[in-house]
Amino acid sequence: MVAVGGLLLFEFVVRRSALAWVEPVAVLLAAAVIATFVGEMLRDAWAFRLRLWRHRWPDLLFAVPATLSLGAGSPRGAATLLALRLLARELIDLVAWRPARPVLHALLRRPVTLLCLSFLLIISVGTLALMFPAATRDGQGAPFLVALFTATSASCVTGLAVVDTGSYFSPFGHWMLLGLIQVGGLGLMSITTTLALAFRTELSAKTRGAMRELLEEETVQGFQGMLYSMSLITVTLEVLGAVALYPSLALGPDGRPQPAMERAFSALFHAVSAFCNAGFSLYPDSMVRFASSPAVNLPLLALITLGGLGFPVVTSLLDWRLWRTRGLRGAWRFLPVHTRVVLVTSAMLLGGGAVAWLVLEWNHSLAGLSFGERLWASLFQSASLRTAGFNSVDFSLLGTPMLLLSLVLMFIGGSPGGTAGGVKTTTVAVLTLTFRALLRNRAEVEAMGRSVPAATVYRACAVTLISFGLLFGLAFLLFAVEPHLPFRELLFEAVSAFGTVGLSTGVTPQLSTVGKLVVCMQMFVGRLGPFTLALAMGLSKVRASYSYPSTKIVVG
């Protein structure tokens, strides 16, 4: 730990020094950290042998980017990665320290508060990592505000950026962003599930109830099964997406051929960014240069859609026994109602958004493209507007009618239990079904032959109202601190940040310091979600055992 602390302190204190002894000392400390890590792994490899992966899988995962960074001629980047891993391990041991147990117990009684603090911790660690000299190509490290904004955007899987991600950050910085995107993509469910598994023996009945409310699982064993299935689905789909993208990413951001390792990392980075609905790209124009390439658009479109559907839906669709025994038509009727509602709503939003984009943007952002390219661009943007954040056309050319419709699509977002943000498709579906029941004068809200509980209707209304309130308040702050920027561009930026979309009309780098901090707040609040914030603020109480006499209130 002496070498780890020395390296981290050295990087922060004397990283900009021009003295001749600085670089040799940095390399020496880096070699000490790498030697310490390798020695530990060799020792445990002899002790655990074939069980090494089970006992040291986080270290092995960190070893992959560290080895690639070392092979690329950046020992300080590799050592910084390993130093962060060793430091994280010490912090985990500190949590288990006996004097810290009372504080931990107090937080465990408030799981959503602990969840918010965990997200803040991830953003803080990401900010510090991006400030390391190894994180930027100029060797100076990112300034605090740039690092904070980028780490928040990556952890909240938004994709807004104040600098060009590909040219500003080094390979080490790209690996850091990839890690933040992955953790942020799995986000609420993975962090909460990990906490439930780590402290299963210390969860009170009230805490378990809050966990069930967040994760929609009944037991801690259910949390564990969910975590395993989420991890397997995520890794499998991202690897398949990277393999599909690899042949099409032969050229780098500067237009020159990429070496095999850089090409593989670029494919992996964009696959993870697409599945996690992050929208970060290593290309300065996002995906504009690939607007006419189905080989790039189709894998990204599939990853964005699968990530936005939610893990419960993807898991039910992967139930091969259902499809084998029931067939295509029969299996549809036996899918959970939640899955069918998500699929129908998502298909309608995707198709409707694509048609609207094709018609409204024919002479704007789609001008100059062939008919086939316009179809691909319309479909891709319709999916990306639902919190993905990639763009294959220039959004500065967006017409006002499509911009207004884009605000609606960004506000809706993806589906529960996935990597997307927004108020969620099921919320909009329940509100639509409630409106239909009102028009038909029905006492109950129905969905595909089933009655929707009143609590679900109340929850959908609460999520929508809280979201509108939070968006209005944060957008008002942004307008107040940025009076010199156009209204429509700022409104688009506010909704994009709150919905964790990441699309921009180009005003993000023009924001002032206070404006960037307000956008960071919008991304953080939008990623946590309005209902999670409601639970964190104590708005979720035990149901009352009494009721008041009914009355009549005239509305409308």
C-alpha cells in the first residue's frame, strides 16, 4: 500500500512538474505497484489454482485493461488502474471494520439513501480517475469540472460531453469511462442487489421490503439470481455486439487504419456504450460517418433496444422452453403481461418515431441523403432518442416540430429494469390505459385481459408528476444561469440530461461553470429516477389501515 499511496499522491502533487527526476520516479513507483499486484496474483494462483477466478475475479478483470495499457507503452496508466483496484479493496476492508459497523447499520435501514450515496461515490471515484495525468493525451489530467461532468455523464449513462472523448482522453481514460458506463448501465439494480447480497444477514424486514419495491423480487435469493442473469446477459450481448462491430471499425476517428487492438477496443467501447444506452463515442461526430452503414447501425440498434427493454423482459424472451413448447403464436399469450406491454409500447414508439422523423426531417437533418440512408437514419434516431444518445445526423439542423416530438420521446425513455432512463414506457402505457378506461366509463384499468391494480395507477401518476416537477425546476435553474443561450437549445439540453439521453444541439461546451453543475444535477436526478428519489425522501410509507368518507370533487 505504500507504493500505491505514493503513486497516487505523486500523480496529483507533482504531475505538472517539469523537473528531470519526475518521470523516473513515476516509472519506479509504477513498477512497484505492478510488481506488488503480480506478486499477489502469483501467490493466490498457487493457493487457489483452478478456483482463482472465483476468489479474485475483480483483480483479474482489472488485469485485462492494465495489460493492454502496459502493452501500449503506458506503464503509468497500467499502474494507476491497478492502484485504484488495490485502493478499492482496502476501502472494502474498511467497511467491514468494526468501528464502522454502526454507521453501516444506520445506512442499511435506509437502502435508497445508501443507493444514492453509492452513486455519488462512483462519480467521485470516476472524477479522481479522470484527473490523473494518465487519463488525458496531454499528460496533464482533466481539470476538475471537466472530470466531474464527464464522470457524471458516464456514470449516469447520459453521453453529454464538454470535450471530444476520443481525442481528449488517453486509452487509460477510455478504460475508466468504459468502467463507469458499465457500472452506471447496470446502475440501480446491480448496486442495490450487491448491497442486498453483501449484507443479507443484517437486513431488517423494513429494508427487505424496500429492496423488494426497488428490485421487484421477493427474496434475497431472488436478488442473487437476478444479479447472475443480469451479468450473463450483459456480457454475452456486449461481446456479440463488439464482434459484429469489429469489421466495420477499420478506420479510426482521424480516418487512418486502426491497429487490431485499438480496433477491438473501439468495437467493445461502442458495444458497451450502446447496450448501456450511454451514447459515448470515440468519434468526434458520433455515428454521423456511419449513417449509411447497416453493418454499424444494425448492431447498435439491436444493443440499444435490448438494453432499453429491461432485464426482466429480455430474460422472459430468452426462455427457450416456452418458445419450443408453445410455438411463436402460443408463446406470446404465455409471456408475462409486463413483457407484452413493454414490447407493444416500445414497438409503437420506435415505429412512430421513425415515421415522424422521416416525414418531418426530410428537408432538414435528412437532406442530402439517399432514400435508403434516410430510412436507416430515421430508424436509428428514433431508437437513440429513447435515452441512447448516439446520433447519425446533425442535430443542429433539427426542425422545430421534430424537436418538440423529440422532447416527448426523451422524456418517456426506456423500460423498467433496464439501462435506459426517462419515466419509462410502462408508465406511459398505464396512463394511456387509464385514459381509455375513463373514456369507456370503466371502474378498473385493464391491460391485455388483466386488471391493473390501483396502486400501479397511482404510482404511474406519481412518477409522471414528480418527473415534471423535477424537470421544470432544474430547467428553470438552467435558464436562469444561461440567459445568453437560445431557449430551444437549452430546453433540449435540459430534457436530454434529465432523461439521460445525451443528445445535444451543440450548446454543451458553451455552458458556464454553474450551467455545467446544473446539468450534472439533472443527469444525477434523472438516472436515479423520480420514484427512487421519492423513496429516499421518505415519501413511501406503510399503507394506512383506515379510510375517510368519500366526497365529490369537480374536475375538468
